[in-house]
Amino acid sequence: MSREMNDRYFPQEIEKKWQQIWDETNLYHAEMNEDKPKYYFMDMFAYPSGDLHWGHIRNYTIGDVVARYKRHCGYNVMHPTGFDAFGLPAENAAIKRKVHPRDWTMMNIANMQKQFRAMGYGYDWQRSVVTCQPDYFKWNQWFFIQLFKKGLAYKKRSAVNWCPDCQTALANEQVVDGICERCEHPVVKRMMEQWYFRITEYAERLLAGHDNISWPDDIVAMQKNWIGKSQGVEFAWKINGHDKAFRVFTTRPDTVYGVTFMVLAPEHPLVDEITTSEQISEVQKLRSEVAKLSEIDRAATDLEKKGAFTGAHAVNPMNGELVPIYIANYVMMDYGTGAIMAVPAHDQRDFEFARKYDIPVTIVIAPEGTDLDAFKMTAAFVAEGNMVNSAEFDGMPSDDGWEKIADKMEETEIGNRTINYRLRDWCISRQRYWGTPIPMLYCEKCGIVPVPDEQLPVLLPDDIEFTGSGQSPLTTSESFMNTTCPNCGGHARRDADTMDTFMDSSWYFLRYCSPQVEDKPFNPEDIKYWMPVDMYVGGREHATMHLIYARFFTMALHDMGLVDFDEPFTRLFNQGIVTAGGKKMSKRSGAVPPNDVVNDYGADAARIFIMFMAPAGERAEWGIDPATGKPYTVPPGIEGIARFLNRIWRMVALNKAVYRLEWRDSIEVLEMGPLERALRRKTHQTIIKVTHDIERMQFNTVIAAMMELLNEISSFSPDSNDIYADVNVPWSEAIEMLLRMLSPFAPHIVCEIFDILGIDGDMPYLPWPTGDVKVAANESLEIPIQVNGKLRSKLVVPVGIDKDTMQELALNDDSVKKYIEGVSIVKIIVVPGKLVNIVVK
RNA sequence: GGGUGAGUGGCGAAAUUGGCAGACGCGCCAGACUUAGGAUCUGGUUCCUCACGGAUUGGGGGUUCAAGUCCCCCCUCGCCCACCA
């Protein structure tokens, strides 16, 4: 049964062999099975950038460990993977290396798949999704049209980042510190027609949904912050001498009597109409200055506040006062109404502006007990207080005033309470080639027409030029752009833009459930069985983009009746980043691929190393090699892991004959000596700790616990002369249990050893061991004895000893005695099973 | 500025509810076996002190018999958001 075993451990041969067996037997493919509870585990799929690095390895090893663990626990586990294959780098590579983005992408995918396999990840490759393939993005287009039909996709003119040198629109990611990534010219804003998804309509549900999912608090906080709900009042201001009015939004209606000026965003449409002829040049000067700024500079808090007077005045609807109207660089067109009422006494930005332009400051909220001096104050008073200078509202606490003034505005129909969100609609259009073509046509007669279902997918043309300048690359393909209107048969042009790649990642978890189905995006039965995703693992950087978009998308599908849940991911876990020299390891900052470690020490060692080096949720510092000044290609700590695996291997190799499958039959009834009992106790204590720590995603301590067990087994001597000796029974249990716990972390070595020992070949599905609490219970305890909180002695006592006996033993302990002689004992604290503390004076 | 996480030996770190600070591992030191191999095994390793002993979880205060852990103030670092009206 048992076969030959080399004394030395050669991971390379073993690992290749098992990877091939797993592939050939399709071992990790999951099918629906109503007899088992399902577990849908997903990690965030990778962008095929070329090589995996240790950031990926950390993410995907966590995933593989949890998926394997859940499989051992009896779940029907689906653990798929795929590639987020559209995106900008492929296009840049195309321009730079004269290679088609598709070829570059597919080459990288092939390489990364090889690396995934070499790590021994148990993916269900049959369910793989590659987003740049037509059978996937066809459904992006179909969903887009469904959203359009529901009124959730719409077209709007809006400002985009524009590089005047490249003559092209840029994605936000291409704008680095206000500079075009490619040509290093400053980026400006330009108005363009773009497609948007109405995510703002789901703001309230996105907030409410947080209650139904168990996600980390910080991610929920980030999303809430991003959605940015604020309650306030929106009300109208008339312009003096005009029939025009404009609306402002404020969260501080209680300060309305303190308004001393108004500010419009420089882009506000009313500016042209109200600016007086004397002020035109000044206003135009500021407008062009602001237009030149990039969005990033514009939004910088430390940007000097600048404004220009329009020459017009507005009428305060509450008291009829006239206040000047300015434009200023600190008011944004795309939040609220693009206009604000300015209360310098109680808003810091307004205060700075008022001081600079010599605008009066009127105090309307007085802090409790003191008076403010409008001339002397050096900062706005933003807290609550009592209303002053506010007509009939004087004397009220400001929070009451808030409500009363809002009531009055509603009664007099000046304005009403509203809620504003920071969240903006999701801009889907990208002036890029390597993405999903937007399936919309523009007919001269019929206007905007969606591509009919039977013409999907709209494929990407190959007769395009990657010049890196001019318009969206698709416009260079005449064969793509010109088509026929499905309504009237006349000439139509296609939308030249492609979709944001966040569209691709908003539903890939649904496609994993039905990867091959052709006539719909997924089968309802598959979704019903597998969804929602039980655990989703990935980086925190996706907190406010991908993870909001995917939730919105699922809610929208729910409302269309396509799915019957509205939260896609029940549980979320964020692994920490891998840093090198304190900076995040990424392709740009010198990422280290796993190849050297895998080649030298094997995938099992690589997997354990990355799990052992830091708690999974926290930052892990990879380390800089002092010899090169660069991140280690092979970090020194890997030696410890290699030793650990080597010791396990040698222990089995040297004692192979001692291991007997039949240990199970006798372990419960055997009379054991203290050494045997101690080993068995440690085995079961380890099972309990390991299980508990895997459940709480604390893998570093899991590995430490297994190392401790190995140390315990190492110091235990089995009897190799008599393989039937009783001592070999707990030894066999210990070694088998260690291996079974190790298997999610180091599956290759465990498969190999199990095969050698003749343990069931269906290893990945072997049940997870259960720790016996009774066996794990200690027989005696070492109790610290403190005097005044200082450790003075230790006592070994039997478990369950009563308080009085313990106190007695402590007081009679020789090394304690010298600290309590000649002083009076104030108090004795005895915590059963924990400690004794004698307080003396 | 807002949010959020963190700060423990030479290094990575451990310590579910307040109860022996430093588990486990790296590195280092000593030894064993080897006729120097970066293999393996054994012992040691927070700091100060020859020692007795003392100090110690970023700093300072507090609560408690007892604080890395709870409370208050401060410092430093990471990440996310950021003139949001």
C-alpha cells in the first residue's frame, strides 16, 4: 500500500504532478447539488497586466485556503476565477508596441493562468469568465439596452478631462496631478455628450442595504461618505431688477439672516445674463482662469479663494435685504444647485472669502454665554448656539431655528426641505477602443436607437488606427461607424465610445453561475442556487467604485425582475496590501512575481509564507533587500517555512512504517501514559484553535499553531521497532490531523504524503477534523501568583481547584512568603483558573 | 479639514471577554554531528545590571487588586475622501 519515499522533500516534482492530476480529473469543478449546502466563494478577478505579483498571491491564497477549508467542511463550494480583460493598459501597449490589444491581453491571460496553476489554486476553470470576449460583453450591451429602456441610462452633456495636446478625452485614471499621463500637458475640462447610469436614484437603497450585509465597518463608512447624504433646504433667490431667480441648497437654513453675499459657480448659466457691463472683464478673467485648472487642482482645499463681483444683487427672501452676487472658484457647478448663500460668520470658506474681498460679516448664531465680534473674529463660528439678528427667531437654539425657518420657507412657498447626495450619476462613456462598444445608433430621422437584440454583440472592428491622438479610436473605422437604422432603414452612425470597464465587473459573479449559456446572460435556476456570493475577498481600493457599482447593478436587475435579491455579496473581506519599503506593491512600483520563490521553494512554501507573514487583513511589509536596494525576490523568512515543510516530510519519511490507518479504532479506548495524553491533548487543542482562527480569517496564527503541534510531535518518540505499540496510536492521530489541517494551505505536500501513507485519495473532500473538547482539556494549570500586581511565583495546580485551596497554596509558597512577611495583607484576589493577586501594604 | 486603521524586541509578529507581555517564525550567539556545506539537531536570545533586582507595549494623565487591552489629552504613520454649500 505504502510506496517508497525519498528522505528529502522535492516540492517541484510533487507539485507539478498533483497540479496535473487536479486538472485532468477536473477536481475543483462544482455543479449544483441540492444535497449539500452551497458556498459561493469569490475573489476579485485580476486585470491581465502581465505577471502576478505578491499582492495578487496574498489575495488569491486567502481565497484558495477558505474555499478548500469550506470544501473540507462539507460545503458544495464554487470557486471560480476570470479576467477583467478590457481596459486602458492594453491600448497603451498597442500604441507603444504595435500589437493588437486583444493579442497583448490574451498573451497576458495565458501567462497568468500558468502562474495560477503553478500556485496550486483550485479554481473551477470551466466557469472562467474573460470580459473581452464577445460571449461576455454581448450581455453588457444587452443590459445597457435594458437600462436604457427603463430610463436608467441617459445621455447628457457634461465636462470631461480633455488633453489639448493629444486632442482626446482622458479617463480620470489617465490624469495624474492634473497632467496628461501620456504627453505631460495640463488637462482641461471640455463639454461632451456622454452616457450616464442613474445610480443617484438608488442612493437611498444603497444606504439602506448596508444593514443587510456583513461588511467591514470601514468599507460601509466609506460608501456612506461617498454617497454623502445631507439634509437641507433648497430655496429661491430673486435677482434685483431682473425677473430671474436662482435656487440655492443649504444645510444651514438657521443662518439665512446672516447672508451677506451670494456665490454662483463660474460655469453657472445665469452668469452671462446678470453680469453688468462694468464687471464683464473681471468675471471673464476669473472664468478662464478656472477653466484652465484641472479638476484635481480645482478641488484642492488649499487653493486660494478667488472671486469676481457680477455687479448684480440678490434679494434675501426672508428679510428683503439686497446682497451682492459673486462668482468664485470654490463653488462647484455639479453639487447642489451650483449656487450658494454665503454666511461668512458661520462658514469658514465664506469667511475667508469675505475677509479677502472686504464683505461684511453678520453674526446670527451666538455661542452659549459669550458674544462674538464680527470685526475681530479670525475664524467662522460653525457650532450650534442661540439665534440672534434673526427677526422672530431670535433667542431660539439654532437647531430649533433650523426647523422653524424651514417650516416658514415651506409655508410661504419660498422653498422646501430636500436631501442632497454627493453621489453623481455613473458616467459610462469612454473615448477608448478596448472596451464594450455602446450599442446605440444615431439615425438622422429616428434619433437615438438601440441596436436590436438579434444584432448583438456589436463587435470591435479591427480596421482602426491607434494613433494615440484625435478622437475615439472607433471613429477611424468607417466600416464600424456607418450602419443602417433598424427602424427606418436609413443611414445611421454608431456610438463611437465604449463602456467603462466597471460595467464588466458589475455582474461577472452572475455569469460565473452560468458561464456557457448562450441565449441569456445567466440561467435563473443557477442564480437561484448559487447566489448571493457568500464571501467576497479583495482590496479596499474598490470600496467606493466597483463595490457600489455592483450593488447598484444588482438592485437595477432586481427591479427588472431578473434576479430576486438585491445585495450580491453577503460577506466581504478585505485583505491588506503588500508593501515594499512602505509603498504599495504594484506593477508601477516594482512588483515582485512569485516565480523565484516558487521555483526555489515550491508553491506550498510560497502560500504558507504569504499567509504567515502578517494578519490577512493588515498591511504586510515585504522588505527591501539591502544588497540591491530593491524588494527581495526571495525574502529571508521563507527559510522558516521551507524548514517547517521539510521537517514534516522527514518526520513521515523516517516513521512511515509507524503510521497506521487503524489508529481510529483504538484511540478512544486506549490506556495512555502522560506523554501520550499530552500529545493527544495538543492535537485536539490545535484542531480547536486552527478551526476557530480560520473562521475569523486569522491565518498567521493558524500556521503558528500548526508549527507548535509539529514541535510537540517532534519531541515525541514513536516506537519503530514495534509498529503495533500503543504509543504509535496517538502519534498517528497527531501526524494525520496536522496534515489534514495543513491541506488548505499546502495541498500538494499533503496529497503526496496521504498518497504515500495510503490515506483516502479523495483528499480535497476529506471531512475537516473535529476537536474533542474533553481530550483538549488541560489536567493541570500553571497559575501566576502576584504580590501587588507583580509576578512573584507560579504554582502548578489541578484544573478545578477551589478558591480557598488556591489562596492557601499561594500564601504558603516560599517565594511569595518573603514578600508578605512584615506587611499587612489588604486583600487577596483569586481568579479561578487565572491567577492569585495578594495586595499588601 | 472629514472618515478610518495602526504604533509591542534587531526584524515579521502573538496576546477573543482587562488577568504571566513577546507565542510562532526570521536573524543572531553558543554547542553537537560532520576532515568549514548556506544541511540537520540541541540550548540561548526584550532592555539595563557582574549580581540582587529593576524597567518595558509611541508620549502624558486616569479608572482598577490588575491595563498592550477601558477612559481623557497629545505625537507619529498608513489608507480613503476632500472648497459638498
